[in-house]
Amino acid sequence: MSNAKYFINFGMDEDIVEDVRKKLTYIKTCGNFTGEKGNKIYFEKYKVKNERGGIVISHGFTECIEKYMEIIYYFTREGYSVFIMEHRGHGRSGNLGANDKSQINVEKFDYYIEDLKYFIDNEIKIRKNKKLFLFAHSMGGTIGTMFIEKYPQYFSKVILSSPMLQIAIGKVPGAIARLIAKLALIFGKGDDFILGNMPYDGTYDFFLASTSNESRYNYYYREIVSNNKIQRGGGSFRWLYESLNAIKYALKRGNIDKIKAKILLFQAGNDGLVGYGGIKKFAKRCKTCKLIKFKNAKHELYLENNDILEEYLDSIFKFLENNT
């Protein structure tokens, strides 16, 4: 990797943000496709000349493409084309909330995987002699893990960044949480908000943010409050039930054994959203996995302070560039 200088004031310095935005606009195309159950799925593609490979991004819970602008820039600057879609019920890919348009809901977790497959098959297509990699964060990490278990031939290398392989629900065991969510569905409450979750209300709360970097948090906050199409709040009991079942599937030894890709797995030491147990179990069971821990980092490693971010990105690019 080149000795790149990362943006110390990204999000605070509007000139830097605007410069990145302009550079990406020159190589950006966007569109929609029809996913499972007729849902319209929004995507963007950033193609570079003489690319070293392509990176598909699978984003996390409540997120949208705007949150990845900085890391998309770093990927393209290092010579990688980037392909990113907004998962159903997120961003510009429709509203699935039954009680509030900002609620995250999903009919079946498998639809996330099949949408991603359609995106690759029809919008990225076969890329002769060009490598394709996956970068998957949080909920997108569950989607990515299931994808490479179901379709192991698509990616040669995969980056799982703070993957949602266990949901941090206080001291409630996963089996109990799954039972509570199932009972909510049985009693017709599946489309209600999970206890403690609520509609999007625009509250500024850096104290509870999943990054330690306030300028990066501020950039994304400004993007969200200024565009009601991408505003998302909490999840439904149906989403929770589907997600917990997906995690159970992803961690089964027999499914992990189907993985062919080499995996770089990141764990954040101060992660308040995903539990450590799932990551630890996956790393132990997956023979092609390398685990890297950042003791003082929060959940969103790709938006962390520069000392963490530089080491994080260095690890990613070395992993992608290594031919072994």
C-alpha cells in the first residue's frame, strides 16, 4: 500500500469532504434493480481505470451509502473499483417498517443474501481476469458470512469488520432473545419495535456513537438529518427474529466448512453492538480466517480515529495485495 495520508479532519473540514465528493462523482454511476418480493434496490458503482480488483461493500444496520464515502475514496485511490447497494429497507431501497417508515424490518433474512447475489450477477457481472472481494460490516457481516457459505465461488477474499455474529442484548442469552422475538411474532407483535428501539428522531448523541471520531460522526449526522429518505430508526421484532436465526445459521460448523475465501476478521474492543462470543466462535471454526483485534476501538472501525484507521486500512490493503 502507498504511504497514504488519511484525512485528520474529515467531516470537520467541508473543503475536504467536497473534494472527495467531486472526485468520486467523476467515476460514479447509480441505478436500481428489482430484488426479492419486487423490492426496488438502490446501488452505486465507482469504477477506476486499470483496476487492481473490485470490492463489494455490504453495509450495516440502519446505514446507507453516505456513511461509506470516505472508505470508498480510499479503496478507489488504491486502485479498486467499488460496488455498493443499499439493503432492502435501508436508504433508498424502500421502507419496510409497518409502524413507522424509519423502522428497520425484513420479510426474511435470506432476501438480503439473494438481493446481493442478484446485484453481483446482473450489475457487476462476470469480470474476466479481475478479482472480486467483499467488505462487510456489522449486519452486512452476517449477510456476507451467509453469502460466502451459500455461494463460496464468488469471492476470493473477504473482510468482515465487526460482523454481527452475536447481537449485544445486555445479559439476555441469544436463545432467550430468539424465543421472545418468536413469541412476539406468534402474538401478532412482530412488526412492533424491539423494546428500547424507536423511530428516527434526529437526536445528536456522540456520547453513544459507535465511533470515537467526532468529526466523522458529525459528517454522517449532517448527511442524515438533511435527507429524510435515508433516515432510519430501530428494528422490529421480526427483524430481530430473522437476524438471530441468520446468526445461528452462519455459525454452524457445517456451513462455515463450505467457505473457500480467505477471511480477514476485525474485532473492536469497545464494541457495544455486537458480542465477542460470535466472532470468537467463527474465528475458531473457520480455517481460512485471520482475526485482528483493536482493543481501544469502537464498532465502526472504518470511521475510527486516524491512529486506528491507518492501521486498519494498512491491514486491509496488505491482505488484498498478498498473492498467497
